[in-house]
Amino acid sequence: MKREPLFIVLLLTLLLSSSLAYGQTFEAQPKKARTRADYQLRTLKKIAAAGSNLVSEHGRERTAESNSLVHGNLYPSRVRVTYKGPARPLPQKKKDVIWKWAQRYAGSLDHYLVYTHEVLFTEGGVDHWLVVRSTLLPWFKRDLRRGRAADLYLIRLGAFKTSGKWTWVLLVEDFATPKRP
């Protein structure tokens, strides 16, 4: 007799938990594309400062190598910078961070293979080489002028360390030229 209440409780628990689990879907869902409204107005300096806790922690987000890290929080940001113009091929350390991030969080490397160059911008007198999709380079040359402001829509994937200093890998996804008064 004493086992009946226990049996009923176990049976109800099984039935309820199985019906809840049955309603869940575990298939990959399509990702929602970011819109310009998703990018918060920030500065490159604030983006680096916001990431300082990531580089100081030695938790689960660090990669196997102690000189790089990747993170799932993309921190979509809109920054106003000055376009300096030169473009150069992407350094291997930045390629490595992009590749590690894509493997861990994106599921597909193909989309990130188009990030092949970096372009020089300045903010507050400090130069920044930012990663740019190869398809944007002709648009940069056409629409941007050296020494003029540009609004960049970018995401932060991770960082790498050289000579004791962390460098953030920021991917420019889109840009706009500010309206001149």
C-alpha cells in the first residue's frame, strides 16, 4: 500500500516531463538578421573597455591558446570614426580569431571567408585597423573620403594578445556616410 503513492507521483512526473519535452524543438532555427537598430552607438574605446572583463577572466570563454579568446557576445555597435583609407590583407592572427569564432559559434565558416582585408580608421587620434568584408572595399573607395567621418556597423568576435596587449577583432558589417550639414 505504501508504494502506491510513490508510484503515482513517479508516474505523474514522468508523464508531465515527457509532454513538456515533447513540445520543445531542438532543430536549428533560422537566425534573425541584424538590423541597423540592433547596433548601439558606442566608441571603439568603450568596446575595448567593455571587453576588458573578458580578457581578465580565465573562464570557459578562453580558447586553448592563452594568447587569444573568442566570445559569443557580438556586442553590435555603431561607431563614428574617420576614414584614413589604406587597406591591407588581414594578418594571420586576426584570421585565426575569426576562424576559431566561426567554428565555435557560427556553424558555417563560409560566411566569414569574405573577411579578407582590414582598413585603417581613426578615433580620438588613435589608429584602428578594422576587419572589412572584401565586398565592401569597392564601396569604401567610392563613397568614403580620406579624413572624413564614417559610421561603421560592427561586431566584436574576440581578441588576441601580442607583447602583453590585447587587440580586439572587430568586423565591419556595413557603413554609412553621415549627412553633412
